[in-house]
Amino acid sequence: EDIIYFDHLQCTHYTETPALLKISNTAGQIKWASHLLRSNCKITHQPDWGSLFISMKAEKLPTPESFVQYLVSLRNENHFHEEICEMIFVRLLEKFQPDSLTLTCMYTRRGGIDINPVRTLNASHLPKNLINVSILSKPAFRQ
């Protein structure tokens, strides 16, 4: 897989700015990961850090630079993790009308609670153990 480096990318927006998302001249599929996900807790306003994973197939795709700038624009947003995931998902859905889209936001554990929202257009794209209630309800080794 290719790794994209942004040596001189300037980010100046720190509240959600969907207009930052620019359409590239290519169609196809992207599978990106970023560890730049950060927003603030809706209640305490403490920073919540996380990793974002996106898989999208569309005739219109975002430019990598604009996606990073958009992601950074969430830094001063005060929302729950699920709301941030939904916000990103809806923005991508509206702007790019993808044929397939799966977005996973894996936040750093805080207060002993894992919150890792996933949104997808097709449930078949989810790992089977992620949607199997009998597996999810069993305590993990560390619990």
C-alpha cells in the first residue's frame, strides 16, 4: 500500500468545515487510515484522540490533502464519538455519493470504556464477529 506524506500541508480550520472536502479527478476505491482524529468530549470538553479507517468506492473521491484538512477541522468540535463518526460519514455520503462506504473511528480508551463507532452502507462489509451478539457479550480477557 502507498503511504502519503504531507510535508507542507497547512491546516487552519479547527471547527468542522465540510467545504474543505475537494473532489479529485479519479474514480475508484480508497482505503485510508489516519491517526489524526481528535475531537472533544461533549460533556467535559477534554480531548478525545483516535484513529480513523475509511474504505470508499465511488466515481468521485476526495483528495487526500482535503480529507486530512477536513479531519483536522474536527479538533474543536464537542461531540460524542458516535456523533463525530456519523458527521464524517454523512459528509462523505452527501459530497461523494459512494457506491460503498465504511468508516470506523477507534478512539483511545478513556475511563475504562472503549467506544469505536462504525458506519457502513452495507452490513456485509462488517466482520462477522463485530455484529455477532453472542461474541460481543462475552467478557474480553482484560475485563
